[in-house]
Amino acid sequence: MRTHQGLFFPISLLLFLCDFHKPAPTSSTLLAAASPIGICYGRVANNLPPPSSVVGLLKSNNISRVRIFDTDPDVLRSFSGSGIQLTVGVPNEILPSLANGDLQFSLRWLQSNILSYIPGIQVPYIAVGNEVFIKDPYHAPFVVPAMYNLHQALQALNLSETVKLSTTHASCVLGSSFPPSAGDFSPDIKPDMVPLLQFLKDTDSPFMVNVYPFYSYTDDEGDVPLDYALFRTPGIYIVSDHGLMYDNLLDATLDSFVSALEKAGFGELKMAVTETGWPSAGGPAASLANALAYNSNVVRWALSDVGTPRKPGSPIDVFLFGLFDEDEKDGEEFERHFGVFGLDGIKAYDVMFN
């Protein structure tokens, strides 16, 4: 596989995506109409400030879009009326009940878990499960039935055009990803993936992906240049793929998804990056400087609405991960160090959100 300057990306790189363009736009190219950058508000920690303080922190930093991972009543109540839009997560373990229940069950669930605490106008998206395919295969068959039932409930509430339903995916749903034009979904998940894609098309909802170039770099440092993962090679094209040129790994990964969607017959679907980030400590290449470089470059890229080489000019909603370090997360030490803000509300590094 030919790449720029003699660099080669082996097929084995596909395995690392689970764990885890054009020249960089200048400030003059940032569009006022671009979707604002969101941030993920994870709470796997025992030392976080109360949700009411978090709302103030977000507003003081002009952050108007937040992704949460469950339906905690205190969090939802704190955000109600704040003007901040919430992407609300449905925990994986709830999916069987939603899938097997009737319309009345879905109506009761929406009312008692979300709409009793926050108006639907503040909830543009509900993420029905998180990284279920591949990583949580037991719950995979329940995703689409749960989404259909929730959609019917939203229709009954006249909210189906206001609140869109989707589910988030890890990069490992791709069975092949390099070069980007070879992107395709793993054969094992296609029986569940295709009905999901049809639902997204029918309801004009986005395909949601969690993408972490950090994992691709740390798992294969010999083949993935650090600057390519950090967006620090503008105009230096590391990968050439049938005339499309790539100077950053995020573009290449997203275009692998675009190719997979095209092969499945759903290339017109919009995409949203529901998680991406870089840790500031706890492992190789995990540093404040690298976290600042990656997240700042992602913000500039997203606000420019440049799209990707395979789908230029297509805006992509982006949520940085995450708001705070989470001291009770499992896994490697760096998993606990993705926070943009300290517990005192001061930025760990000076990334701007607009």
C-alpha cells in the first residue's frame, strides 16, 4: 500500500481501531453557522462537582451542546431551562425492556426518565445504547427494536422531528479500514447493522461514531506518525487513496466509515462524532501538550465545516471527550485522564470551543 514519503500502514492497523484532508483551516475560514462543539459529561468518578455547578461552568465557556451517558434525574433537572442541548444516552442494559415492551411502555419510559425533568426541545438526540455492536453483542439484537418503539412514542408525543434516535459505534465495527476506500463493516454485525442504517435513513438521523486516533497511534507507533494523529501535518499528505489525500488520521478513519456506509447502500447518511479526545497523562504520548494540540485542531476542523476528503463540505457534529478526568474508570491509567477541565473548573489546557 503506497503512502506519502514511504510510510506504510499495515492491514494489522485494523485491529487497533477498536481500542480506540485538507490544510488545517485558519480562523478566517471558521463559519459562524457551523455547529458548536459539544463535550461529553462522563461521571465515572467519586469527586465531581455537582451538576448545577457544571451547568455554570459550561455556560461560562460558551459550551451549548453536551452528551450524557444516562438519565440521571439530578443532571437532567440541572440542565433544564439552561439553553444547553443534551444528547441523552440510554444505558445498554435498558435495551431489552424497551425492545420487548409496547408503545405504552416506551411512552412511560420517556416520560419518567427524560421528559419529566427536561423539555424535549433541549434533547436533539437520544443515543440508544453505547458501542453495543462488537463490544456488547448480547444487547445488539435489541438496539433497532428499542429504537422503533421509542420512535413510535416520540411520534405520539409530536417529538419525532425534534428528538432524533441513533446509537454510537466504536471504530471496531469496521472489518476493514485501510485504505479508507476499503472501509467495510465487519461481516458479523451486518445482520444488525443494515436494519439500523435503514432506520437512520427513514428518520433522517445521524450515524454516530466514537473515534480516537490516540489508540491507533499508541497501539502501532511504528506505523502511525504522531503528528498525523494530532493533525500536525497540514498539507503533508501521509496517505494517498485513489486520488484522495489525507493529512490526518481522523479524516482517514471517518472516510473508512463513509466507504462502509456506501458499500451498505447508505452513503447519504450524516455522521456525528460522539466521542473523540486525547488524554493528558497516564501513558505514552498522553500529555497536556498533545491533548491541547489534538483537541484544538479538532475544534478548528469541525468549525470549518470542511467535511472529509471523501465527503467534502458535509458538516459533522463533534463532541470532545471529556469534561473531567474520571478517577473510577477501568482500564489503563490514561483512561482516567481525558478531562479538559479540572475539578475546580479551570481548564487543564487552553482549548477554545468557538
